[in-house]
Amino acid sequence: SPEFDLLVVDVEGSEPEVFECFDIQKWKPKVMIVELIDLHPDFVIGAPEAVDRCKRLRNKICANGYKEFEANAINTIFVLEEE
């Protein structure tokens, strides 16, 4: 299996597009750090569409076997759950 330890995705708002092309189930990084702004108070008020896109991505990552280890207003750390 092509698993690896760490994936960091910080592409200034294009994170959902990255994950459209990245097969989580194939690569299964053990840890992912992803810039998701859906918890940032400035974006919640000023950019609701971007917030919705990030919420959908957060849900997609969790639906693929990851749990949130830590989250702040900018970055979320996801850890692959043990099988």
C-alpha cells in the first residue's frame, strides 16, 4: 500500500480542489494538516461560500476514516483512525 506519514495542504483556498484530485483511500497518509477556514470568525461572517466548501471538505476527510486531532481558526490536523 502506498501509505505515507504526513500530508500538508495549504494552497490559499484551493484545498477542496486538491482533494478532488487526491485519492485519500489510495494514499492514506497517517496525518494530514489541512488549511480549513470554516472555524475562522472573519471568514464565517465575510465569506460564507468558502466556509461551506471547507465544511464539506472537513466532512469528506472524516468520512474517509480520519478524526480531527486538533483544529484552530486556520489549520486542522487529521489523524487516520486505526482499523
